[in-house]
Amino acid sequence: MEEVTGVGRLKELVRQSRREGRSVGFVPTMGALHEGHVSLVRRARAECSVIVVSIFVNPLQFAAGEDFQRYPRSPEKDARLLAEAGADILYLPDAEQMYPPAFSTSIEVGGVSEGGEGAVRPRHFRGVATVVAKLFQQVDPDAAYFGRKDLQQVAVVSRMVRDLDIPVRIVVGEIIRDADGLALSSRNAYLSPEERLRAAALPRALFEAQRRASRGERDSAVMENGCRTDLERAGLRVDYVEIVDPTTMRHSERIERGNALTAAVRVGKTRLIDNVLLLEE
């Protein structure tokens, strides 16, 4: 695996792969990698010839007072995991390279970015869309791989790709969970042992809602209120619980096949998001 910091060398490697007729798969990350990220790399490895993984903690998607400075960073471990998973190129741009002096362009994706995370974290998805668009320009992948845990991010990136005619196929990997059901996340490292136990109430509440849907519940308000109650009884502070169409992120008044139940909670100082699909076959 070659580690690359400059965009010039990255483009040279990608162009060489193109000349050899090889397809390029891309996994953008912010590092502090776990099995969820690794599963995306493995899937890319199975579907593409050359695998590029980026690690860049993007300052544009953090608001003032969020955890940009303390976001987990583990570069040596990350490089080892990626080499073992079959990545070919590890791209490590820095903030000055990504956002040079006088940088003043941003991408705003309307509609899908407005509820959920977009409502709680204003300008977050502007930062996500801007950095992903830049990375797509730099890597020029055939396919890009994202995890379904970040459901709204997937919707935002997919809409941006469609609207701007960016020639990349978006591939969505399933949520990877720990033994107690908690979705793997880099921010899980913030949790104390006691908080880690409480955090497991998040997937439990979502799975219980999934069971209620399978038993016939179709009223979104009833489902959302029940899930919120379960989370609050477990001592979690709820930012939102909402049933949405995962493509448009619009709220669904009635539960239909393919809807997603999304939730964001706070456990101590740590903020966690998760979702489940409803009425899957």
C-alpha cells in the first residue's frame, strides 16, 4: 500500500491505473477506523481493481464547540488495518492542501440535508458535500463506498452526484454492529464503561420499533413516540427520532416498506446516531 499526501502523486497513480484498464474504488474516511470502515474496503476490493482510501478529518463539517480537535486519530493503526484489508493507496491530504488560502466555494445540497442531522448541526452537510466533491475530483473513482449508519450523508452525497452529473457509482454498505447491537462508530471511543452500557439502549429501542412495524404498526407518530420513550427511560437525551424515506429524507406519516427509523441521542458528552430499515423482507 502506498501512502500519498500530494494530489499530484495521487492523480498520477490513478491515471496509470486507467491506462491499464483498471477500475478505481474509493472509500473516504476521517480515520479512527473500525470494522465498519474495513468492511467497505473489503467490498471495494471485491468489486474494483484499485482501492483508494482517504483519511481526512474535515474541519468544514464541524461547528464551533464540536469535537474537531479531539476527534479520535490513530494513524498507525489505520494504516495497518487498511493494508490488511487490501487497500492500494492511502491518501492523506492536509487542511491547507484541501482548503488553500482564500478558499471560498461550498456546495449546498437542498432538501435531503434539511432535517435530522441538518437541523441539529447547521452547515454540517455543506461541509460534507464540499469535501466529498473535492475528493471525487481528486480521486476520480468509478465507485465510492459509504456506510448506511450515516444514512442522511448517503442521501446527500447521492443527490449531489445525481444533480451535478458526477460520474461515480455510490455503493452503500450495511451497518456493522458490536455484540450488544451498538453500531460501530469512531466516537464510541469517547464512551466510559458505564456510558457504553447505556448506549446499547439505542439499538435496542430501534430493533423494538422494527418488531412493532413487523407486527402491524403503521402510524409513524405512535412509533416515534414509543421509541423516544424507550430511549429516555434508558437515560439517553434524544435529539430526534424520525421515520423517513431514506432517499429523500422526508418524514413519512405512515410507515411504508423501505422507510427508515432514524435517531440521534447523547450519552454523557457523546453524540450517537443510528437507524434501522422498516418492513424489510
